[in-house]
Amino acid sequence: MSALVTMPKPKRDLREVFDALDNEGRAIGAKVAAPDRPVICLLGDGALMFAIQKIMTAVENNLDLPIICVDSGGYGEICNNEIERGIEPIAVNLCQPDWVKLAEAFGARGFSAKH
């Protein structure tokens, strides 16, 4: 499932994808397809943990692709699914790595922002 917000310029949109497991793959594909267009990947910490190797894919392909990871503390979508089904949430809260150091270990630049 996804939501689409049409932008003022033609052939540009802001897409919010709720399947959570391949946002970074779509962002890499969008950047490869249109390297001169700005592309930003926004995803949660749980989704990034599923696909951390894609940071290396972006680095290896020298892509200018900001990946913004929102620290929501774990697999929120899975947790909500368990709760909705009357299942006690299990294994959905993540121990957080140092995301900056992890990005740097892949050869990317990492930054941290706090509110």
C-alpha cells in the first residue's frame, strides 16, 4: 500500500510506501534511473535493519542518496500486527546500533539529529 502526493512539477511525486521492506531499494532504483534528481530515502530503524546491506549498494555505486533513519525503537508495524491479533508482542524492540558508526563502516557519511 502507498500514498502519493502529486508535486507541482510534472513527473515528480512524493511517495510514502507502507510495506516497509524495500523503501531503500526503490530509492536506489530511483537514483540510478534519474541521477540528477534529488532522491531521499526515509525509513524506520526496523526497516533499515532488514536491509542494512543496501547502504553498501549505494556506496559502491557512488550514489548521492541521503538515507534518513527514524528511530522508532523497533519493528512497529509487526508489533501493531501482533497486538491487533491479540498476540503478546515478542522480539519487536530493537537494541540500537550506533547508526553514525555503522554508516561510516560502510564508507558512507553518517550524521545524528536529536529533537
